[in-house]
Amino acid sequence: MSQLFSPITVGSHTMQHRIVMAPLSRLRSGADGMPTKLAAEYYGQRASAGGLIVSEGTIMAEGGNG
């Protein structure tokens, strides 16, 4: 448990702790597939100093929305 809150370096990035939020499929984008203010608010609420969030992807093709 003590390592969970200790720093770690991944590549050139140093995080203050080892807690990582995995990507989610919330599809917080507009009709054009672009992320909206809602997406920024969602991830901003879950952000922490020195942490890592792997956000959802952007839909690259009209038929690619799962």
C-alpha cells in the first residue's frame, strides 16, 4: 500500500503517485464527434495533482461510434 502513493517515472513523465484512471466509454462528444465542455468538466472533476488519466478516444470515422 505504501508504494501506491509514492512517485513513479514513466518515460519522461514523473507522477506523484501510482493511481491511474483507465479510459472509459462515456462518449461525451457532440454530434460532430468533437469533445465538448462536458468532457473537460468530467475529466477535470477526476484529475489530481501528479496523476494520470487515460481519456477516451475521439471517433475517427462516422461508422466508428460503438
